[in-house]
Amino acid sequence: MSCEISHPQTPISGMHQPLARLEEARWYAVYTWARHEKAVASQLEQRGVKHLLPLYVAVRKWNKRSARVSLPLFPGYVFVQTTATDHVRPLQVPGVVQYVGGRTATPIPNHELEDLRRLLGSGMDVAPHPYLAPGNAVRISSGPLAGLSGVIERTKSRHMFVVTVNLIMHSVAVELDGSYLTADHPKADGASRAGMSRSA
């Protein structure tokens, strides 16, 4: 499976739009109707709402034939960036159910989506992964993803580097050479980093 390049040379729907200044807007996740993620993203695009819809390419078989299809990395979710005054706009899009967190929508740390964007833009094969709770954190020490922190999952034959959007309890993973990884030690103030989580 590989990350889809959707919207010319862009791995995430909506990523061509400039990011609003952090003091004016925050990132949130919204729930969507089942299998309506792309339709919601299209409507957000038309309405000028900044959004992220991470996609990946998977091979599916029908009637003994194989086809490559683009699927959401986080089924049932689209990320939106909005201000307090525009908070209702994403909710007016058909297919959007509500913000994650309900009436008191919980913002997502900006660095989590920035790290996710770097991962998807790396050209490496990215795929959904079962949610990993915080564990022993590692940092990528070299290569195009140098500086990213995540959790390592080892098998007999490979190392899977897993990053997580903790608010929605979903993870994605890429296979990495173990030589690229170093232990990611907590900072002196006791702040811990696990998955893609860092202290805000």
C-alpha cells in the first residue's frame, strides 16, 4: 500500500491551501457519515474551509481482478482548521456529523498534523495501523523524516514506525530501517512524547 498523490503532487486533500496563523485558527477533527469523507472534503474545498483528508492507495480484488483505490487513512474523519467565529461553518457541510469532542470541540495539536503531513509527503508507503497507546518513543535520526518522533513496533523481519493522532485514537505506520532510529528521551521538565504526541 502507498500514500496517494492527490491534487497534483500533494498527498493530502486540501493541503494546497495556506495554513491560517496559529493565533487565529486551530485544527479539529469532525466525524463524517460512513464513506462520505471525500464528499465532505470536496464540499469543504468549495466553501473555502481549510481541511486535511489523508489518503492512501490500496489494492482491492473484485471478480479476480485487481484495482488500485484511494481510501481514507482515518475512516470517518476529516480534519478542519477554523476560528472560533467560523466554528459553525464545517458543521453546515452535508455529511459532517459533529466535532470530535461534541459541543466542546477539542483542538488537535498543530504539530501532530504537521508531522503527519511530513510522513505522507515523504513518498514512503504509509498504511493504517492499529492504535498504539503511548509507549517507548523513538526519533528518526536521519533521512527525509529526520526529527519525527513515534513508537516503534518490532517484528522478526522489520521495524514499523508508528505515528498517532491521539484525539481520534488512530495510527498510521511506515516500515523503516532500524538504523535510522534512536531513543527519544523525555525532556527535563517531565514532558513525555509518545506516538506523535509532544507537550503543547
